[in-house]
Amino acid sequence: MTSDISGDWHGVLDTGSVKVKLGFRLDGPAAWLNTQAAGVVDLPITHADGRLAFESDPFDIALTLAPVGDRLQGTCRQGGIVFPVTFERGVAPAVVHAARPQAPRPPFRYEVQDITFAGADGSPLSATLTLPKGKGPHQAVVLSNWFGQTGRDQLVAGHRPFAIWADDLTRRGFATLRFDRRGTGRSQGNFQDATTGDFAADLACAVAMLRDRSDIGAVGLLGHSEGGHISADVAAGDPAIAFCVLMTPTGVPDEVIVETELFRAIDAVGGMPQGRDRIARISRALALASKAPSADEVIAQVRASLQAAGLPAARIELRAAVAATPWRRYWATYDHTASLRRLDCPTLVVFAEHDLQTAPRVHEAAITAALAGNPLARIVTLPGLNHFLQPAITGAPSEYGDIETTLDPSAIDAVCGWIAAL
């Protein structure tokens, strides 16, 4: 290996779930790897057959590279999976997202208000209310976003899909409310200890607040992914809810589909799992451990399973902590179809053909069975779209930021058109 490759190099690791910027400096016998957790880490280099390799067990990463033209190409092993990578010279440039042409921009043809209301734990939750022109009362739609510490617009890589849903619905004559989850954005409260049930309780508070307003009439619910289940939970317990929309919901528990679904996003980006059966066993063990009756028991089960699998101690403790979080423990025992079996309001379920997170081939049968007793329920699968309801490239979540379109027009028409037709 010659010295002309010394210096800074940058590239992107695409895991199928996320894209991670990687940067390192080659300097003699060492590679200086940039990490978010520990800053710059010095890693010894080994050479063989015209290739260089360096790895870090604590960070569970190993790179094997060779010069190809003016680049370094090879593989990155992370978490027992090998991914193809390419590095270019220099320090990684700042991330600049592509234009998001669908994002609504003022001036709006309707009223926009910033409001707050009390969540189920009493914390002030910050929200955006849109109101069509006219005195009202207006029918309203409350939006519930997907998993994680997400704000009112469900912001991802510059995409603001919930701003688009609100804009289209308000243009059709509906009031809309979208809000930052507790402990997120401008909302107060504790996010880290919150569960899907807590988020449903906050959504019920939003509905109650709207019903106290003289300019609001009937209220319906629209949710994406976990937000769809939150909406269904509220609608199942509130007979006055006008309708419920669930976009890309889950029908079966995580541990049931480990073998069939775990590697789909990885395969889509060229990843090569080293020991699929072993990784699947570990993933199933983590999912089942989260069902234990206490956090201490979850941690004990995860430790036992991962120690038997030979994982390093640092990684075992990290995975044990995640498995024992209140959200994970609640979701592990959550019946994804219980609320759907109780719905009697008009209900729309939207699946996406190329969704690699909640694939219709896996989840649609259970959702369909749960809604069989509701004559007002409709289930559609939109062709060509991913879980985010964009036109898919591979369907992998890591591509969301690469796609210019935030919401495919077919999704907007299917959802907003159905609501308007009611």
C-alpha cells in the first residue's frame, strides 16, 4: 500500500435503515476514525493482497479497502453484516438535502394558529391548528405521527409530510391539528418514559380540546405507522370519532416475522449478513425478552442471550438498555389489532407495495381479519410506494432522504379523497 493514499477520506455506510457518514485519515501505520461517540479513534492498519484493513471492536466496525482509480472501495462490517462502501478523498461536505417542492409555503389560503393544550400528564403540548376560511364549525382531522421523538411535521431529511397532509386537508375544507410529541420540539413532558399508550392518551386530550372549541365540529383521526395504531386506540374508545385512517400499520408481533423480514432492507442495499440464522436468533431473543414482566428481568434475559451468543459486553449492555425501555416493553406486548376489532366508524387502512418496514404481504391479512366486522372499513395497497409513501427506489428506509417527493400524489388522493368523500 503506497503513501499516495494518505490523508482524509469520506464515504457513506448505507445499512438499509440509515445512511451514516464515515470519515477517516490514513497516516502511516494508523487510521484515525472519526466517531460521534468518542471523537477520533486511532486504529492500527493491517495490509494484505493490496488491501488495507482496520477495525474497532468497541464500535463494532471493520473496514477492508483497496484503491480503485481515485477512490477506495471495499466493505464495511457492522453488527455481523458486511456492506459495500466507497470512499472519496477529503473531508465529508456538509449535508444538503434536495429541494422538497411539495412543502407548503406561506402565504396560506387558510388560517394557521400556534396553540398549546395539556397532555395526559399535564404537560403543555405545542401544536399547529389550521382552519379553513369561513365561520365554521369545521370538521377536523387530528394527525398522529410515527415512531420516535418526532415533531408535528414528522420531519425526516427535510421532508415534512404532516405539513403536506394538513395543507391538503385544509384546502378541502377541514380543520387540522398536528402537535409535537411530549418532550419533543416545543412540547414539554418526559419522552423517554412514554409509551404508545401515553401517546394515545395525549391524542385523546387533543380531541377533547378541539371539541371545546365553537369553531370545530366532528373530529376524525389520521395516523402514520405507530400513529395509526394510536389513532385506532383512541377511536375504539370514543364512539364520537367520525373516522379513522391508519397508514402502513403493523398487524403481527416483531418476533413472528424475524426470519422473513429482518434482512429485506439489508438485502436491498447489497448488505451480506454473516450468519443469518445467528442474527435472527439474537433478534428474536431481544424481541421476546422485552415481554418480561419487569425491566430488571428484561435486562437479565438479554444479557443471558447475548452472552451465550458471544457479543462483547459493551454491546450487550447497550442492547439490554434499549430492550428495557418503557416504550419497547409496551410495544412488545401490544396487540396491534385489538383496537381494530372494536372500530365501527369509517376506517381506511393504507398499505404500500414496496414497504420494507410493515410489508402488506406480512401484515395485511391480520389487519383485514381484525376489520372483518366493520362494514365501513376499506383497505387499499398503493403500488410502487415505500413505508414513507414515496415512490420507492428499493423500499429501504435509508433512501427516504434521497427521494425528492415527500408524498406520492396517489397517497394524497387515496387518503384525502376518501376523507372528503365521507
